[in-house]
Amino acid sequence: MQYTAKTNDFFQNVFDVVRLIPKGRVTSYGAIAKYLGTGGSSRMVGWAMNASHHVKPKVPAHRVVNRNGMLTGKAHFETPTKMQELLAKEKIKVKNETVLDFEKLFWDPVIELGL
DNA sequence: GCATTGACGAAGG
DNA sequence: CCCTTCGCCAATG
């Protein structure tokens, strides 16, 4: 799989922001996209995460969920339960594939890191 | 090069 | 919170 110069740069930015997410906090694909200035391309953030598996250092992709706090990407982990396990280790409660207190745990890079 | 797909988002129901 | 429709854009067939 080869990435174009465009996506390669985009991917790196996504990985970088995701690694900055504090332990025990979560964010959304859209928030990351907005922070990177590609607001409408939230799908591309998800695509970037898809490539985060073989990336080093490891990207805490489990801290990235959709706008509803739902673990939509759990199926793409090593095992369908891996994502919830990692979240549980960070004291993040997950119920019915959705992060509880999502609004309280939400970490917006635009707000936390500034524009 | 067109059609389909997708770890999304907003709005309306 | 779930469902549908539409917009979004790179990758893939």
C-alpha cells in the first residue's frame, strides 16, 4: 500500500494529534479533522487510523471514537474486544459499544491545543 | 474514468 | 440514541 504525498502528510498529522490525547480522555474523528483544517474530510481521519496499525510509535486509536462516543472502529483492532479493553485500562467506561460520560471525557484538540 | 465503499458529520424524523 | 439522506474525499475495483 503506497500513500500519495498528500495522504502521507495527512496521516502523520493525524497520528501526531492522536498521540497527544491524554490518558483517560477521548476525541472524535471530526474534531481531529477540524484541527487539521480538513473539517469536511472526517472520513479521511478514519482512513488514516486504518493505517495506524503498522505505525511506530503506536497510535492510541482506541481513544478516537465517532461524534456520538460510539466505538465504531473496534472491528478494525486485533480483536473486536481490544478497543474496549484498552479503554477500560484507562478508567474509561464503555457500555453497549459507547463511551459513558463521553461529553466529560471529550478532548478537543482545537480547544486543548489551540488553533 | 466511473462506481462503490467507508474507523464520519450534520440535520431531520 | 437510532435511522435516513446528503455532503465530504481518497482508495479501490
